[in-house]
Amino acid sequence: LGLSGIFETPKDQKPKMDFHYDMKEIMYEEIFKALESFRKLAPLAEYVNGKFNLDLEFSGLVNDDLSLDLNSIQANGFLNTLNASIESFPALKTLSSKFDLGKIENGYQLKNTKNWLEIREGKVVIEEFVRQIGGLEYRIEGSHGIDQMIDYQIRTSIPKDKLKGTGIDRGMDLVVDQANQLGLKLDQADYVDVQFDLKGKFSDPKLGFKVLGVSSGDGS
């Protein structure tokens, strides 16, 4: 763990820290158990097994008990997951339970992935990144707060042969219904482009969706 920076104690004000973190080959599960601030800022880590690197510029105020004032934190940097897997992540379980997109909720592997992240006004903001999960490409972006509320958008293109009811909340049937209401020509398409919205409590997210359009195998 590399750490450099300054700690200021201005008169009649909260102390302020301004640090640069350079973490190498840290275990997600170990730091999640050890640091309350990490649990608040990275709740996903509870469901990740493996190692990561983190390069982060970090500033914030310190409370009288020397704990961090999480709402004051401003930070930005890169998270590099070296080799890890996600198990039983609630958001993926919610998505998998309602749509027949394959078994995406367990055992998803992260290998040498890099994500730009920013922390501001009590929220961790994740810029759009692309992942292959269950044979489909997903574009993911959004934010989560220290209050454990999330607001994420996930975009993907569902192959037409998967557009059938699953018997679980009629997920795919609802996609077809919405596409028809929009006047989209499913018989001439190979894919239906969909955005899933995951909002609410991190431990029990609510799922919404909207059809964005249709596309063919050649990208049109």
C-alpha cells in the first residue's frame, strides 16, 4: 500500500486530508472486512473474490473521532481488477430472474479490467464500461451512494431467438409488447436494443427497462 499526502488541522474547522493512494494486489474480501469506509463506498466488494490495484487521488474532511466524513469525499482514479469473480450480486440476480439472458448472476469473471471512477457529493460515479456476460455485450454506467442506494443503466442487444416468455414476470414478453407498441419491425431485426434501469437499495434493487430500437447482424 502506497500512501502520500497531507493532513491539515485548520483552527475551528474539521481536519482535512488530501492523499494519493497507490494500492497493489489487494484482496477485495480482506479490505471490505477491514475498512468501514470501503464498505460504504464499494458495497459490490462484498460479492467479489479476488485481487485489485487502485490508483486514487482522494480528499475529504475528518470527524472528531478520526473517522472520515464520507459526504465530504472528493476522489478520482482507476480501479484495476486483476483476477476476480462476482458471486450472488443482487443486481445481476434481479436481472437474471426476470429475463432469460443466461446464468449471469454467479461466477462472472473479472480479469485485468480497468474502470475510471469518481467520488463526489456522497456518490461513487462509474463511467460507461463494456463487459461480456452470458454471451451478450453489456454497456454499464451509473452511480451508488454511501446511503447504499443505486442508479445504474445497463444497455444490451438481445438476440431475437431469446424473445420468448420465461414464465418469470413475462420478462421477454414485455420486451416484445413494448417493441410492438413502438411500431418496431421485429420480423426484420436480429436484435432488440434494450436499456435496463436498476434503482433503489443496493441489496434489493428494482428493475425497469425500455426498448431503444432494433438492429441487424450488420449493425444497422
